[in-house]
Amino acid sequence: MSLLDFARGPAIHASLIILVAGILLRLVGVLALTRGADLSRPRDAFGNFKGYRTVFSRFWPSSEFTTATIYQTAMAYVFHLAALLVVVGIVPHIEFITSLTGFSWPGLPNWLGVAMGTLALGSLIALIIRRLSHPAVYNSTVGDYITWAIVALPLVTGLMAFAHVGPRYETMLALHILSAALLFAYMPFSKLMHAFWFIFSRAQSGLAYAHKGVRI
Amino acid sequence: MAERATFGDLLHSRGVSRRAFLKFCSTTASLMALPAGTATAMAEALSAARRPSVIWLSFQECTGCTEALTRSHAPTLESLLFNFISLDYHHTLQAASGDAAEHAREEAQHANSGEYLVLVDGSIPLLEYCSTVAGISNKAMLVAACEHAAAVINIGTCAAYGGIPVAKPNPTKAVAVGDIIKDKPIINVPGCPPMPLAITGVIAQYLTLGKLPQLDHLGRPVAFFGENIHDRCYRRPFYDRGQFAETFDDEGARKGWCLYKLGCKAPVAYNACAHIKWNNGVSFPIQSGHGCIGCSEPGFWDMGGVYQSVATGKFGDGAKLGAAATAGAALGAGAAILARRRKAALHGEDSAEH
């Protein structure tokens, strides 16, 4: 079995099983731990609505924080949007998703895919530079750096495979798939679960504050 | 042709001009990435070369490799070079049969000990009864023929990497030549079939320079197998623009767009098809509208479906993912219930204390 066969077969298959099982384990495990009812009288009659509104209102920091947060907010947006376009827009990725789900859609031209991949990687580097230069703000752990590397690897290997840089294409493609497999398997058990948690944590914060009558 | 005749004599007798011969030598030398001055040296050496003894062994194969070489196109210098070698044994092409044929092979081995070339097409079954010639198993014949050979040239993917006979479930337990012969120089010229020019190129280099060409990590001549077909494909601009044929009869297919989505294996295949082409440079599979099947790569028959693109994952069915989702949800629910019970128990203890 060649490295590419291993990557396309058992490795990515196992990682997807871990991803699906892990995400459900964590989602159900946490969400089933319901909080006890808050018996105090809510100070805001529209508490629930305002709580759910927070999910959307926190898509951009409040204006008071603009100066302090504009850099990482903008970079994070660039990263997330570019990475999303890369994941769902590049033709080989669509082929992969189609083979798994049966759904397909038109792909981006390669030049745009490469531009998005480069933007995603560039913004990711911009973010780690800020993290490294402001240790007191981020109070980073080793896990944060490992997570950054695991997110950066598929971008680096994907761009290298496309540009035919480094080892031969099939080896680079195998390394790219393996790096994606690592990301899939790591995702549910790391901070990358924020892809799901952000909705619940924002809603929970919004609910709690609204219940107390705090305007957010 | 007399045994001692040179290649030059053969060309002269066939009316091949000096100009055509030099053109062939220049092309071959440049294809094999040999230094510029080599073409003339190659012409001189080839003209003076004596017929090398060649034993061609055909094992588990379809004769496609021989067909590709002998019926490639109108008589060319490549086919003349093939005619020039002293083909002392070839199941398909030899006139002799039975004991006489086997005797010719043994005689050639004895008379040219240490100098003859063994060309093999077809894989070798380890279940030896699956393929025999004159009552001799393929494996025994290969070992005996290679014992005093100068080098072994594997013609086609079956001999080089096992090819189609090795494909799952490999009922004959087939292996490649290199899995059995370990002590001789082996050159793989894979393909299903291989390009005739790659075969003659290797032989021409051996005849003229007395050495074998530079090989890649899979034992293939770098000159012919060093480049990715996808990189050399004339449809590559369509890939870069994201213009793909979705079916074999849609607008994209008619316009000659990239066949990546239709399972073309060119991105993971290394061969000279895209630039040398077949039938005297007329065309190659992708040009005729079908994706590359990656036939020069090891295990190409098990690389995924012929019409599945290289980016396709191999998942079997989705049952395992469904089971994983259920198991994950059940584990999560279980963990949450346990945690709540523990919390309730702690609260119970607290209230009892108060």
C-alpha cells in the first residue's frame, strides 16, 4: 500500500470516524449537562430573545474595543472566510466531499483557490505573530501552538502540492490528506471545537446577562 | 541477417539514409537527456554495434507489450532497432516451437553468458502451476535465464510491478521480476503497454554507451518517466482555469476541457505519453478524450476506480461513520448522565450534612 493509498483510505476514514464520534461525544456530553433553572425573576422580559441575539451581535466587537481588537478581528475574519472558501471551493475538495456525501457544486478557478489558500495562510501567520508578540494578552499554552501548527499544516501542504514544490505530487498529496486527517482527529478534543461552541457560549452569555438585565 | 552484421549494415540494407539515422540518434539522445555530443557518438557506436543477444520471456501477460512494439507504426528506426537485436527466444515471435525453442534459449544463455539481455513481460505467479512454458514454471525459467544475464529489462507494468495480475485478489499470488531477481541490474519500462520509444531508447543507450540509463526510485529511466503527465498535458490550462468535462458527452468534453473529474490519473502518473505521444506522435489517451489510467504506476489497477478522480477518498460505505456518530452521541449522553448523577449525589450529601 502506497502512502497515498494509506492516506486516501484508512487514515482519512479513521480520522472522519474520530471527528464524527468526537464532535457528537462532546456536543451531547456538554449539552446534556443542563444547568439548573435560575429561580430569580428575570429583569428583562425579552431575555431569551436577547440571549439568542447575542449569537449574532458578537460577530463584531463593540466599538469601544475597536482600537484594541481590530487587528486580530480583521485577520481572523480573513482567515476564516478564506479557509472556508478553500475547503468548499477547490475542485479536488469538492470531489472528495462528493465521494463522501454525494453532493456536488461548481468549483472555484484554481487561481482563486490558490489566492484564498495564500490569504488563509498569511492571516494565520499574522495571528501567530500577534500571539507571540503579546504573551501577556494571550497567556498561550503549548496546546495553542500545537493547534496553530495542525491548522497551518493542511494549508502549507495543500499549497505545496498544488505548486509542485518539494516531494513529488503524489507524496505531497498524501501528506496533505494526512495533515487533514490529523486536523479532523484533533478537532473535537481541542479549542477547534469553537466551530460549534461559539453558538452555545454566546447564547448562554447573552441569556445570563439578559436575565440579570445587563444590556449587551 | 548474419550473426556478425552490424546495425549499420542492417540500415544500409533497408535503404535508411544517414540523415534519417542521425535524426533518430539526436532525438534519442535528447530524449534521454544525454549530452549534446552524444548523438554523433551514438550514431557511430550504433552503426558498429553487433547484434546483442536478447532472451524475451513472456509470463502472465496479454502480449500487448509485444504488440505495441512490433505494430507501433510504419517501419521506423525504432522497429528496425528492435529487429536488429538477436531475439533468440520470444514465445510470440519465434518460429521455433517445443524443444527446439527451449534449446535455442539455453544455447543463447550459454553462448552469450554474462552479456545477453533478458527482457521480461508479464508477472510471475508464486503459485507456480498457474503459468508454465514447456513444463517449466515461470519462476524457474526466470531464475535460470537471469543467472548469467548482463541486465534485465522489464517491459510493461506486469513485469515491472505486477500490473493487472497483482490486482486484488491476486489469485495467482503474482509478483514482479524485481521481487525474485535481486542480484542483477533491473530497468523497469512500465506501461500498459509501455511506449516503444522508451524500450528502444533503453536498448540504444545500452548498445552505444554500454551502460544503463539513470533510473528513478521505481527503477524507471528518468528520461522517459521523470515527468508528470499532468504537468505536460495540453489540457492543463483548462485544469488551472477550473474548466472540467463532467461527462464524456457534455459541452466540456466536446471543447476538450480537463478530464480530472472523470478520473484522469495524470496528476499521479509519470510517463512520456503527453509529449512523445503514440503512433508516431499522433495522439495519446487524454488527447483522444479518455483520462489517463496511470498504467505506468505500481498498483495502478487498485488505485481507485478508473472514473474516480484522484481526490476521491476510499470510504467503502457510510455505515461506519453512522455507527461512529451513534457511538459518539451515546458516549456523550452517558458521560452527561454520569456527571449529573455524581452532582446529584454530591448535593444529596450536602443537604444531609446541613
